[in-house]
Amino acid sequence: MKTVNKIARYVIFMVVLTATIYFLYFIRDVLFSFIIAAIIAYLLYRPVLYIQSKGVNRPVATILVFLILLGTAAALLTFAIPGIVKELSQLTELIPHYAEEAKDMTAKVDEISVPAEVKKIFDENMKKINSYVYKGLSAFVSSLYSLLGKVLAIIFSPILAFYIIVDWEKIRDGFLQLVSPKARREFTLVFTQIDNVLFEFLKGNFLVAVFVGIAVGLAAVIIGVKLPLLLGIIAAVTNLIPYFGAFLAGVPAVGLALSQSMTDGIYMLVALVTIQQIESGIITPKIIGDKLGMHPLLIVFSILAGGKILGLWGLLFAVPIAAVLKVVISWCYLKLVE
């Protein structure tokens, strides 16, 4: 009877948890500002605590961290924006040029005496490539418009984050008041575990992404490939996606290098493979290690599922969300078998 009651309690808990997740997903647009604010607050909480430990009160420490962050961002943008704008204008000039080259290539194939089936396969593949490029650019533009549509929410997020950081302990204790005193210790342990997993994952991946972005950008400069700054940024962002990131970064870099010459393409490919080997064999194990304790198959499944549900954002956040769910489900399972 005791076991049945325990099972019933955890079934009810899982049903309530599922219903809560569904409800939050349903009102996701309203929660966008709060989610961004919570992420900002989580990322800045530790630096705020460090400054606070030096004798500065919490509100002032929070303002100092925001000022340091804004100053760093302003310095980076001042350095990067002119280069990005220049490379984007180059890109707009290069796209029509490459489109013409593709047409010329198709015309040359038509002139060559090759079997009709080979021509058909070539034409079909060229159409597919053009379709993929068009869809990719359309998705990118749509993402930008979607992000711009949420500018107001993004502007308010730092203000909300400030209040979350200042009242962090009060908010945490308020949530803990929702459960019985007996369960508070368990919840605290679970949240501590989630916090450790998330912090190590985010810190490690950020450092690895910075390394990869700088390495790819420098490789492009040394080889003489156009748009090195954009290629570095693309490599840094896509590297946040486990397993698929290296491929997603490699396609534009090698493609652009090949458009210049076969030699540049080969050099760029060798450089990317070398960077990827250093990253996966030395940097990632040293910085991240096996912090998540997740099987590679589970990680791949999480990425595919996240991409299907939330697109680009799903690809980026699938693994940390899966890691959190793994901690929660493992805790529920242990309690169930006790």
C-alpha cells in the first residue's frame, strides 16, 4: 500500500509538472522577457557575489557588473561592427557573383557532350543547392525579423534581471515555501545539482566557442579567404551546437575558400580539421570534461528534437535543457525506487 501511494504521488507530480511546462509553453511570448531576464540574472549572479564579497552591497555590485558588461560589449562592438558591416556589404556583392558562376557552370555542362542522365542529375543537384541556400537565407532573415520584433522585451530584460539578482535569495525562498519543509532539502539538493551542471556547461562551451571562433578567423586571414570576421563569428556560434557545429561552420568556410581557388579550399579544410581535432581532443576535455554525464545518443536526440520544436534556439539550448531534465528525472526515479 505504501509503495502504491508513493507511485501515485509521483504520477501526480509528473502530471502537474507536464501541465505546468505545457502552460508555460502556451504563454511563451509573454514570458520571453522574464526568461531572458532569468538567463541574464543566472549568468551574472556569481560575478555579483564575487564583488559583494569585497564589501560592496548587492544593488551596487549588480550595477557594477552591468557596467563592466556594457563597457566590454561596447568595446567589442566598436572594434567589430565596422568590420562586420564591411564584410556584409562584400557578401551582398559576392552572392550575385556566385549565382552567375553557378549559371555559367550549368551552361558549360550543357555544352559538354555528356550523357543526358548525368546532365539531369547535375541540374537536379544545382536546383537543390539553390533551394537550400534560398531557404537558409530566408530562415536567417526571418530569425532577424523575429528578434527585432522582440526588441522591447529584450530592452526590459536587463531591468528585470537587476531585480532578480538583488532579490535572488527572496525569490528562491519564495519558491521553496511552495513545498513542505521535509521536501525543501531535497529540492535544494536538486537545484544545486542543476546549477552545477548548467554553470559548468555554459562556462566551458563559451570558452571553447571563443577559441574556435578566433582560430577559424585567424586561419581565414592567414590563408587569404574573404570575410574572415563573419566566418569566425559563424564558427563560434555554431560550435555551441554539439557534433553538428563543426560541419555547420565548415560548409561556408570551405565553400568560400573553394570559390577563390582549389588550393585555398584544401588549406581551409585542413585548417578546420586541425582546429576541430585540437578542440575535441584537447580543449573540450580539459575545459568541459564529462560534466553532463549524458550519452552521445541522448545528446544527438536532444539536438534534433530541439531543432524541430524551436528551430535555431532549440539547437542552441537543447543540450542544457536535456541535462536539467535528466537531473530531475533521475531524482524522481531514485525517489520512486527507494
